[in-house]
Amino acid sequence: MGLIRSRVESANAVGCPFPLNNLPYGVFSTAGEAPRCGVAIGDMILDLAGCEARGLLDAGGTFAEPQLNGFMALGRARWDAVRARLTALLAEGAEGDLPLVAMDDARMHLPIRVTEYTDFYASQNHAFNVGVLFRGPENALPPQWTHMPIGYNGRASSVVVSGTPIRRPMGQLKGETGPEWAPCRRLDLELELGAVVGADSTMGQRVGVEQAEAMIFGYVLLNDWSARDVQAWEYQPLGPFQSNALGTTIGAWVVTQAALEPFRSPGAERLNPLLPYLAEERPGLYDLDIGWTMNGQVMGRTNYTVMYYSSAQQLAHHTSSGCPMRVGDLLGSGTISGPAPDQTGALLEMTQGGKTPVTVNGAPRTFIEDGDEIALFAEARGEGYRIGFGPCTGTVLPAEA
């Protein structure tokens, strides 16, 4: 399929991240008006609450809400019906006035009410590189890593939308004679993709991979900020706690599975067979060019297909104990890293734990400093069009003692 032409001319421009093929959902507000749901099209936002008010589409009034949870809870049949209707309304040659708002006149908000947040560890390259730093090459990958998705439950309360500043955390750090209280000195990013769960499951119910995939509403860019020195002191034996609770930045636009369907692709080669409950009948990853910048300089770039586990496999494993999932749950893919240093999704890997500085705008750097801006990017490239995710940025503020 090539570019689907839109009545919004900017959506047809070469390189536009939001053509009619995309239609990502978000939440926005304009001066003097409350946040409501919208869809990105070119350099405009289609006001979905306004469309409902005019009788142009039906989402049960959920688009007037300040998050997408109500719409997601309506289920996949309604998602598909609304997408088809939006495609018709925005198609080239379609007639009638639409409530369109210029992106430059809008403020973006957190697109979902995050009910729970789970972060995974699903890139073999990242897991191996970090494992080497902490345990050496012989024990870099834990024995269970190639058999099941590894993850931990994070903080939903510190998930923020792109553009929100991130405060450098204070924390306990390992000193010469014991712990010391100080600002984090090894602040890092994690380049990830977040899967947004759009359906509930019941406590005690296990969800298969195929059903798990049907539960995923869409994807956002995700930066799970990490205080590496805090993590080194606290993580044994239970893993990250305060080191990953300082903030998680997600993009303002949720790109749907339907938009990504043409880019479905297999992931990394299996090192051994998976147990049947994790087996996928079709490839669960997407051909996405993904990377990150620091202060405008591209630092790392790779492809999402390097991942070992898909979001559907992660979701299926999450329910394997009978753990219930809820609309608005957010699943972080884990850091996305390719095999080469310039393909890594974290400074911890790129600098080999701070031993090998990188050059940023002409200056040597090992970790993130106050005032630095980290931005993530991702896109899929089709025939004559792109599927973009929009910005996912955060600027680091100094610690408050």
C-alpha cells in the first residue's frame, strides 16, 4: 500500500510523519478549553470531541474525556470502525467542514491514564552488554533470559508526557566507606517503545500471545530515565527501585497497531525454542528505525527488530501467573540496542559504564548533565509515506538537595 492521500494537504507532503496512513491518537487542549482527544493529520489535529459533537462519528462520548482510556475500553471492533470513519472523513475529495486545530496552537497532554507500568528487558544486545559490565561475559545473560521476558513493576505515577522536565534525583550512592547522600552522577536514558494495553483481563486468567496482541491498542516512544549509580547500590537482590522511579517520558501520540501492520517483522534469531505459551504464529515486531539524540546530535540508531521478545509475548507472560491487566497499562519494551556501539539505546552501554567517553557537540561526555535534552525518534517507511511517532523529549533539571 502506498500513501493514502488526504484532504489535509500537509499530510501528503514528502516525509510527513502523520499521513492518512497513520492517524495516531493523543490528548490536546487549546487556549481556554479543556483537554480532549484528537488525531494527528499532517500539521493539524482533528478534534475528535468536536467530531462527536457534530455527529460525524460515534465513540460513545469518550473523545470528550481528557484521556484515551474510555475509548480504548470500547474494544477493538469500535477502534476499527472509528479508524475507517476517520479515513473516510479525512480522505482527499471528502466534503464538509471538520474541526481541525493547528498543532502549533495546541498543548499536548499525557494521552492515557497510566494504570500500571511494567518495564521489560528484551534486547539481547542490551542485556548482554550490561551483563558484561556487572557480571563479565561468561555470566552476562542470566540462564532464564532466553526462555522468558524479564521485567519489573515500575511507577505509573511518574510517567509524564513529552516535553516535561526531569529533575535529577538525589539518592543513596556507594561511597568509599558506606552509603552517601548525593545527587545522581550517572544519569542515563533508555530508548524504548511502550505498548498501551486497551483491554482488561480477569484475575486468574492466562492470556495467550494471539489474544495479548489483540489487547494492545498501540505504541508510544518511551524513555525510562535511569540513575545508574543509585541502581548499582540498590539493585541486589530485588532489582531497580528508586533508580528508575524518577520519571518515565512517553510520546504524546499513540500509534495504532493498524498503522503499523504493513511493517510487521520477525525479531532476533532464537537461541533456543520457547515454551508453547510464548510461541507466536506470526511475527510480532515491526520494522521501525528508532534512535535518540542528545542536544540535537544523533547518538544511537538501530531497528526495533533487534528485540528478542515482542510486546504480545511480554503481555502473555505478564498474565501467566493469573495477574490481571487493565485498560491503560503500559509495557516498556526494555532498552532497544543493536550490536554496535552507535546502535545502543543507553549511555551505560555506549560508554562502557563511563570508561569510554563519547563526544557530544565537541565535548567529551559519559552520562547526562544538567540542561541536556534527550529526544527519541522512530519511524516506519512505506512506499511514498512514513509512519512517525512524534517527539519524546525531556530536559534535565538540577537536583534539589
